[in-house]
Amino acid sequence: MSTAITRAAPARILGLANKGHLGPGADADVTIYQPQDDIQRMFELPRYVIRRGEIVVDDGEIQQHTDGKLLHVSPGF
């Protein structure tokens, strides 16, 4: 699955310039998945989640809690 499908396009749609890429000025948020036959499970239980350079999920286990915000879009289609 491509990054454009899973991350870059939604970030662009939401107008989040610092999300969805790893270029200069990005927030350094990275999710790493362990390939599995069950794709849904793979995306539900990432191997690592790195937020602003800090590991917050390691081997599917939450290491530290961080405050965040929910972003929701209801497209008109």
C-alpha cells in the first residue's frame, strides 16, 4: 500500500502541511507496520509509532500516552 494512499492524501485533504510526508518541516510522525496476511489487523496493531521523534508504541504496546486531537472530515459524496 502506498504512502500517498494511507497518509499523504488525507493530510493534503485536511490541509495539514506538516503531516503525511518526511520532508523538511514535517512533524516526524512515523508508523511502521509488520506485514501480515490480515491487512486490517496489520493496520490496527502497528509495530512502532513514532511521534515527534519519540517512540509511543513499541511492538504494539503503548509506551507513553500523548495528548492529541481528533480530526474528522465528512466528504459530500
